[in-house]
Amino acid sequence: MARLLLLLCLSLLPLKAHATDFCDMDTMLASYKAAFNRQKLGDLESAHNSFKKLAKAAVAPAQRHVAQYFLEESRADMALENAIMWAQLAAWGGDEKAKTILKQAVESARHSVSEAGLRWAAQWRPEDTSCFVGEAAKIDDDDFQIVGRFPVVRHENVDEEVFAAMVTRLSQALENVTKVAVYFTPLIDLIPAFEVIEGEGTDRFIQWDADNDWIKVSSGFLQDSSPRQLAYSLVLTVQRRLFSLIKDASFADQVGTHYGKIKIYGSLYGDVRTKRFLKLFKEAIKEVRKLPVVLRDKVNYLDEIHYMPPSRYHAIRLASTKRFALYDHVRSGPEKRMMIVAQKMAFEEVDQIILELVRVGHQAQQHTYIEGMRGQVDGKKRENAILKALEGDMQGVAEAFTKTTAKKKKEVAHWDKAGPDGIAKLYCESVNAQVKAAIALKIHENRFSRTVDLKNCKKARAAWRTYRSTETKK
């Protein structure tokens, strides 16, 4: 519905763009692919010219191709200086392969030449784009606004006043991009639109939504002391999306990594120990393979891990929850199960992280069960209903379906409202999984007590007590 609203509004707005500029992701990708194909066919000069246009628009993979051409093919004056400059810019833009080209170019050049190339890179600025011409449209609508040339849509759960404030914050962040990420300003033009979603406390969720082809941004960014971090986040979000769509490029993400299919996203706030977070979680996911298959598979249910702790750059520096980590049951779906780490990394060890991964992974597994309940009736009840239908008892059929459906709808509604941590039965099931993992890892009692909150989970308490008693007698 929101997507349809966006398209309708766009059809009525005079958002003008110059065709010579790369004002959307599709145009940029089509130009890149065309240049790449010409390069493969041996038309190096034509490919170079096309890549250079993209390079001036801050597209890092294109900058790497330009650098490679100057290093290997060009015989023009100052080709080596140009190779160093473009390779440095591509490396700053996150292109992994550009680092190798930069190293080769610097090693093959005299000191004065390499110094000149690096100085050119520092002084380089992208060309001004003309993706928007005219005054920004003024719209009196609580669900839809325009910031410059960017449509902004309100999610239904976001309060109208919060939405209005976020529109202002987005406008401030877009203006700040030229100050905090001067080499990458043209990338902002590749953003199609924004959707403001609900977020409280330390929630700073921001991600390119491939289904709707826009950026989802949490209203939690209103709690920042300035719009600078949101400006950084916008550029990083576009870079991640851009590199994911270019086959011959890999992104050197400074605050993100992955292990297997699980993506790990750190925080851009400089005081929250993101490097330690990335290192520990990557190592923990690797060590999960030591667990029994049943427990290991729970962790494999997770697709993304997001780090959102308190920071001194937040207006409110309290964590959103007392728990170290939680399962984002609201934003997670069949294709994306998300874990949120809500506390700042301190003295946690790998085995403690594994226990949290198992607990949240179990909750992701529970989510699949909840989704299976939506709109379905129990198999046994369906069988009974069919038998009643054969007997001609249509009232019995209606009762069988209605009672079962009502019960499942109640369970699903409880999950949607309270989440897995708010339902005692489901919470204790996840804690049982933690205890099993702790026993398998032979974790020290002190680290266990700091990590696992047994609450009133009798089965988990009994299992841990029995294990400790057995260990003490050895």
C-alpha cells in the first residue's frame, strides 16, 4: 500500500533530472555493466571513458577500473599519478581490489610521483550533479513528504509528529553529507526514497529494503545529538547496496562482516567498541560448530546481527533493554531473521556470546512455528472436520475450524505484542537451549550466571543444578 502511495505521489510531482547524471541505481548499474562488457570484448578505450564518467560520480568499482587502465594501458603523461589517485579514491570508497592496485602503483612509482597522486586524491572532489532542478515541493500530508528530490513515506506504526520530526532530521542529514563524506556525495542521488519506521531508545536500524526499493530508517535517529551519524549511515547504506549489485566488486566494510550466510553489522558510533563486537561474534559463530547439531542449527536460523548499544552521541544514553541481546520479532520475516545486540561490548568471552546466539537463534526458530500457525488449523482438527463433513455435520465442521483458529490467532497475537521474551513458556524454552549449550561448552559457573537469566524456568534450573552437582563430585 505504501509503495502504491509513493508511486501515485511521484506521478504528480515535478521532480526533474538531467539525463547526463546518474540519478538512480538502475541507470548507474546499466552504465557500469555496459562498460564492463565493452572491456571484456577488448574495447578498452571506450570502456575507460564510460568508467571514468562513473568514477567522477564516486562509484568506487569504476574508480578501480580507471586506476587499472592508467596503470596497465595508458601511455599518457602522468598516467601513474592518475592511477594512484583513482586507486586511492576507490580504496576509500570501500573497493577491496583497489588496495592491491594502489600498492602496485605506489611501488612502481618514484616517491615524488606517488606523493603527487596521493595529494591529488586528497584534493579531489566529485562533480556537482543536477538530479533535482527547481524548488522542493511542499506537501500537506501526514503520511508522505518530500525532502529535496527524495520522497519520504510514513510507516503505519509511526506517530505523525515523530514522522514530521524525522523528515526534518533526514533533511539535516542530507545537508551534512557534504561535510562528513565529501568524496561520496553523488551516491546519495542513487537513493529512490525513504520509509520512516518505528524505533525507540538506542534503535538505529537503517537498511536498503530490496522489496520496496527504498531505504528503511528508524525514527530512533531522532535521539542522536546531531544528524552527522545519520548522514554517515545513509552513505554506508548506499555503498552496501551498490557493491551487492556489482558482481566484480567486493566491499571492504569497516563496520560490517559476515560468517557464512550470517551478516554482522556493527555501529558507526566511535565509542562503542565495534571492532571487538565484530571480532567476537565472528569467532563465536565459527565456534558454534563445536555444539551438538540440534543447538548448532538454532544459530543457523539467524540471518543478520545488528549492534545497537548506547553511545555518548545519543541524547539518551540508556540501553533499550536490560538484556544483552534480543530477537527482533517485529522486523524479522521468513527471509530475514534478525538479532539485536543492545548492550555495549565489555568483558564478554566467546562462550558467552555463543550462549546468546543459541538463545536468540532458538527464538528465531520459534518464529517459524508462529508463522506456520497464521491462518492454519491443526492437522488433527482438520481431519476431524473432514470426517464430520462426510457425516453431514456441517455445524461440527464450523466449530472445529473456529475453535482451533481462534486459539491460534490468540497465540499469534500474544507473540506479536509481547515477543518471545515476554511469553514465559517460550522464554524458558530458549533458556533450556542455553543451558544445554552451556553444558556442552563446559562453561565456567561465573560466566554462566552473568549471561543466563534463569528467572522462573524450573526445568532449566534443575538441569544446570544437576550438571554443577555432577561436576563438583568429579
